[in-house]
Amino acid sequence: MRTTTVRYAVPVTVAFAYLADPRNRPEWQSSLRRVELLDEGEPRVGMRWLDHTSVGIVPEMMITELEPDLLWAETGRWRGIEADLTLAFAPHRGGCSVDVEMDVRGHGLLRPVGWPATGLALLAVRSDLRRAGSIVASRRVA
């Protein structure tokens, strides 16, 4: 598991509402073309969707934890790869901080890719989360 922290210039409630809703992801996640909801309604534990990526990989995603304004977690599965992402939210100097945990595991023949994939995935997630922070901050000002 690898970790990082991203700071946002908006309150926890604003950042959480935006990041916890899979429908917003194509706007801020650079690898996504679109999200296909498998379960309708508001974000909740057990909600599933497909991430249609720009490279043609389509993992099935699921919210595994959701504590409003505190914690949001997901698991994604595609073939022999499984990835967990956890976001923990806290107030921080007029905005908020988001502590990020990322873990990618390979199964079977893909087992060796887990550790290096975790590091690469965390870099991409951090970049995407920074983009999300810019988006929510610009909407708050506008």
C-alpha cells in the first residue's frame, strides 16, 4: 500500500460530494472516456460501475466504504488485477486535505505486477485528484 496527501481549497463537504460520485470521474480522471453505471441512484456502499478507459481496459468498480465527509473507498477488478483506493477527508486551513491510499494486487501470473503498479497508479491518482481539486475550486469561485 502506498500513500499520499492532496490539499483542496474547498470545504470537506464540497470535495467529498464531488469525488464520491462516480458520475463525475470522466471530468477529472485522465484515463477515462466514460463511466457506465451498473447501479443507479446516489453513491452508496455496494454501488457498481464500469470505467471505460482510453486504452480499452474496462474494470468493474465498486464503492466499498462510504462515511459522508470522512471516508470513501473503492475496489476495481479487471482480469487478474485488483486495486483498492481509499480517500480520507479532513478539514485543513480553510479547505481540506485528502489522504490517499492505493494498493494494486496481481493474482496468478500477474502477481509480480502488483507492487510496481501500485506506485505508478498512485502517481496517476495524485495527478487526477489535483485536477479534481482545481475543478471544484474554480466552480466555487465562479
